[in-house]
Amino acid sequence: MADDSNLISTAEARDLFPGFNAPGTTLAISAAPLMNFTSTELPMLFAYEQLILAAVVHDIAPKCVIEFGTGQGAGTLLLAANAGDDAEIHTVDLDPAARSDYTAKILRDDDDVGAAYKASAWRNRVKQMLVRPNEPAAGFAHLKGRVDFAYIDGDHTYDGVRTDTLIALDIIKPDATLLWHDFYDFPGYIREGRAKRGVFPWLNEMAAKGEFSLYHISGTYMVVGRRNWGRDIPCRLRRPGDRPDPFGVRIVRQGEA
């Protein structure tokens, strides 16, 4: 039976990143990825999650970023546009020969990985890495000790998110920030098992070890982590299924609003 216990508390973005409250903060957000969805396809939280990703990377101002899971490149675009002029953005996706049916779905019948960032004014800040499944971490040796922000949004199976996370942990700086997407705490999703829904069990395993301090960002399916936040974060522990239907049961689409 799948374990639906949760050890990761929920916190407000403004408490995690006080710089969000700074007056005059300007973020670059692209509407193009939103326009690729119909309202019945578009996840209701998608636009807010884009805002959070842009704001986090703007607040941290990293010099070296790695993203696992390029897909259409919408997240890559946000990272490149908001990290700062001198930031390096490295984005990782599967080699075309190794793409799965899920990857094809994410690309929406377009074989061009990263099309969104490639069409943007920030394309020259991005270095695309195409890898084979289970490629050893040695392929990332040139980034070791340099990465100060890692965004993990690739393979969402347990083995996949674990592999991407372990690679990230091998190359990040000690004070780096990590951000994971697709933290679904819906009881029905958890029962589907880690072979399909691996982010929730993997991150809870990380939380149990206590080496990283992890928080779910309220209003998103994102979890952020650091080895040490340096302060107490106001938070609350939520159990799977605590939210009212349908929000505690499944992803809600914009067309349902």
C-alpha cells in the first residue's frame, strides 16, 4: 500500500522569500506558453506557478542554474529572463532517440525541445543538454560546485525524480536552493504508486532524512528546499486530502472555474 503520510509543511511564498515584498520588483513573464492550452487543458495553478518560479529566481539572483526537464522551454524562458544578465542557464532533457510517449505529449506534437526559450530574446543565455536515460552524473562534472539554483521538473516517476535530484545534489553549492514541481498530495494519486507519481514519496523520504529543509509553497504544486534557511519559517503541516473537493482530489483546470 502506498504511504500517504506527509512530512513537508506548507508555507507562504512571501515568508520563504522576503524579497517578494520589495517595492518595484519587475518580472518577465511570457504569455505564449499559456496560449498553447485551451481552457479545459490549462491547469488552474499554471499561471501562478509561472509567477512563483520567476519571482524565486529573481529573488535568489543565481549565477548558475540547472533545470531538469526542458520540454517546450516555458520554464527555461522564465529562468533565463529573470535570473540576471550574468547568469548561466543549463537545461537538461532527453536525447530525441530516448523520448517517451509522455515527452511527446509534453512537446504537444512538436519535436523541438525548448521551442519557447529558443524563440525569446534570452535564448543566448541558455545551454541545452540532451542526455540518455541513466546517464552517469559524470556528464555534469563541468558544473560541480557551481550551481546555486536547481529546478527539477523532468521525469516524475520515483526513480526519475530521485536520479535528477541526486545529480543536482552532486553539483550544487552548499547554500543552493532547489525547487521541485508536481508535488501532488492527492490521496488517489498517491495510491497510483511511485512508478507513476514519484515526487511525493521521494521528497518525503528526503524530508525524513533531515539533511534538507523542505517546504511546499502554498497555492502551487512546488516544493522548495535548502540545507539551512537561517531562520524560522511560519508553516503548517497539511495531510493529503485536507483541501475541499475538487482541489484536494485532482488537478483542476481553468475551464472549470
